Amino acid sequence: MVDDWRGHHLSAPPRGYHWVQTGGDYVLVAITTGIILQVLLGN
């Protein structure tokens, strides 16, 4: 889980979501269901 989303140049997660880092990619995931809202692929 990414606590410092600003430091990673990510947008603020909507209520009920959090950013998760997997390798060089970031995934915006719903906390309760695990549904993925957005994926940002690293370079």
C-alpha cells in the first residue's frame, strides 16, 4: 500500500480506495472489494 501518494506523484485516492504499488506500477484498488479502478504503468 502506498501511504505517500503525493511523493509518488499520484492523484488523491477517492474515499474507499487506496494506491498499491506492484513493481514499478501503481494500482488504485477499492479497499472493501479489491476492484481495480485505475492502473498506472511505470516506464
